[in-house]
Amino acid sequence: MTQPPDFREYGRTRPVEGGLKARSARGAIGESWWSRRFLAVLESLAIGSRLTRGRSYARKGQVLSLTVAPGEVSAVVQGSRETPYAVTIGFDRFSAAVWARVEEALAGQALYSARLLAGDVPPELEELFARLEAPLFPQAVADLRMRCTCPDHAVPCKHLAATFYLLAEEFDADPFQLLHWRGRSRDDLLARLRLLRGGGGVDAVSGARGPARPSPPSPIGAAAALADVVDTALEESVDRFWLPPQPLPERPPTPETEPDLLLRQLPTPGPVLGGAGLVARLRPAYEAFAESPAP
């Protein structure tokens, strides 16, 4: 049986100047719905218990670089060895045919298109991707290809875990990075939506261009049309002015987690507190709390 490596021979973690530091100094990492959802999905896949190993690395700035590309996130993380470790997290990008379906669906929803064009990624987007059988987030551990050049055989190691935390904050800063990871850059997606909404779309698979965008009406014609609308429809529209033109989709459900998730996230207590035996004694209490009705 192969023995795990003895990491004491590598010494302390080498300090880094100018590394990428997590913006969160304490507590949870992730501010936006998409970054919190990403980390929650990892926790639901039983990766969360190992993520905490890399939280201090993420906050100390041990990650030297982080790059998001279609299908793969790559990072360089400084550990205890002189040479930093290379980290990759692979996640299959959608095919051109899948993106064509997604873009057609997005273009058909004025609310989604408006928010995306304004630089926002609405939470309802996850449900839309799911309906098209193109899940935005990983559904199983096997969906992610995690590799690190460090000697630790555990997956994820603390270098991968630190990369996950920095990736979540990257999604905070630019939610379109999540879509870029799945194969479509911000500029390409928004350009495609503008074409589809304007009637001059390009087929994502064949490349054929659709009808040319019609010329805008003259100012005089536009003013006349606006006058007709105001004269004939304003009074009829006042009572429903604040209502959405179509029912908004329900928000996606939050992932279900086990009652003892917090216990698995925290480090094992020291011998003075009872060690692993304390965790075993607390687990039934957490399960009882989860089953008890809310007040």
C-alpha cells in the first residue's frame, strides 16, 4: 500500500509578494449569487469539506496567477517548494449547437437580454440553462477535471482549493467569466444577442446571416407614432404599468446539503475538546435540529 507523502520535508509555505489575495478577510467567500451558488454546488458535491484547506492560501496571496479560458481554468500557486505548482480545473464547454439554442432562448426573453446587455447575469439564467439540458454549474465531481503538480494525492489539494476560492471571487468581479468558462466570451455572447434581437442574426452553426436590420424610422415618423400611442393607449396602460409583460420565472432552488455540513467544513477539534469523537457526538444533534420544525 502506497504511503502518503510526508510534507514536513518541504518545510513551511513560502511567502509571496504581489499574489492574488481574496477580498474577504474572514468568514464566507463570495458575494454575488453566482459565486455563492458555485461554492454551494461544490459543497453539495462533497468537495466543500476539503475547500477549507485552501482558504488561508487564498487569503495570504499564495495564488500567483489565475486565468479563465473556455473549458479550463489555470492557476499558479506557491506552496512550500521553490517551484510553484501548476493548477488546472477543466469543465467542458458547450458545443456550438448548444450555444445556438441558449442564445435563441435568451434573445426571446426581453428581460434576460436587457439585463445581460446591461452587464448583469440574472439568477433565473441557471434555470433557463437547465431547461435546455445545458447545466451552468457542475452536476457531479466527474464534471470537473482537477489537476495539480504538487505531491499531495488528495483531490482537491489546498492549491486547487485556493484556486476555487479565487475563481469564485473572479465570478464576483465579472459574472461573464462563468459563461466564458463554458465556451462563450462576453463580447461574443452580447454581439450574438444584439444580432438576434435586431433581426440580423447569424446562425451559430452554419454562419449564415439573416435578414438585414431595418433602417430606423425618421424623427418625424417616430414622433407621430409616439403621439398615436399616447392618445390611444396611455389610459389603458396606466393600471398595468408596473406589471411585467410576462410572468417572471421562479428562482432556481438552492442546493440541498446534509445537516452535518458545518461539522465537515470545520477542522477536527483538538484533543482537549475531544478530537474526532466530539464531532461524532455532535452529528446526531445536528441531524435532530434539521428534522425539528421551524419556529
